[in-house]
Amino acid sequence: MLANKNRVRVNEAIRAPQVRLIDENGAQIGIVSKSDALSMAKERGFDLVEVSAESRPPVCRIMDYGKFVYDLQKKAKTAKKKQHTIQLKEVRFRPKIEEHDYDFKLKHIVEFLQQGFKIKIMVRFKGRELVHKELGFKVIERLEADIAQYGRFEIPGKMEQRSITGVIAPMGAQKPVVKEKESDSLK
């Protein structure tokens, strides 16, 4: 339901002896005792909900608690839907990569770029390969030339511990395209 930090006190759970009361229409009634506020809420068929616990005295509102919780959940759900996370694909190379392996990985990089994904490129060194860093940078330079029409290096290749890493972004600011199922496209 709601996390502990978002819990609000309702009716008898309100601890303060006096509260600043707001009625169901939004009109401010003023500072009243907790018992008077509870009786007013019960007369009107609503709950007494503590809206702001930090203020002194705390602000309480006469409202339907079930509807209040539902609205909070609905707002949280729409906020979560509007969040957009950028997915980062990762492709790993070695400094001494064979031609077919390079072409295979290049083909996947081009596909990812066409779908609008960013790609993290990593050239990993093992053992004594670290002495020949220039081989890793040659792979990065070759890759940069091969993908020039599809994307560009957003973060150029730089040495980090035992690898060279860089990030490639697609040419346009495209969103990832979700492929339709074949059965849907035949209709």
C-alpha cells in the first residue's frame, strides 16, 4: 500500500491535543481540540486526516480517507509512468579481435543505434596486453569511423583501470522503438 514514510495519521491515531482544522470543502475552521474535530468529522460522515504533521498545531482535514489514499496511489502511478530511463547497452571488445568477431559486434552496435539506444563500448585488456594500449585505442578509432553515419561518441574512449571505455549515442534524439509481434503486423 503506502510506504511508512508516506503514512498519515487518521482519526484516533492523531496525537496532538489541538489541531488546525480544514473542512471537506477546503474552508479553514481554525484551531480546535482533537475531540471536537473528531466529532465534527463523524457527524459529516468523513474521517479526520492529518495532512501536515510538521506544523504546530498539526493541520488536519475532514475528508474521505479511502479516496485520499486512492488519489495518492494514482498520482504515484502516473509519476512513475512519466519517468523515462535511458537504457544503456554494453558491447565488449578485446585489443586483438578477429575480423568476423568485429563485424558481428559492429552489426549489433548499428542495430542498437538504429533503435535509439546508447551503447557503452569496452575494450578489455588481460595480462600483458595492457602494455599495448595503442591496440585498444586503434579498435576504438576503427569503430568510430565505422559507425560515423549511425552515431557518435558521446564520451570518447578513455583508459579506466584495465579497460578503455566510451559511450556511443545515436545521431538523432530518438526513443527506443519496440518491435511489434509478427502476428500483429500480419493483421
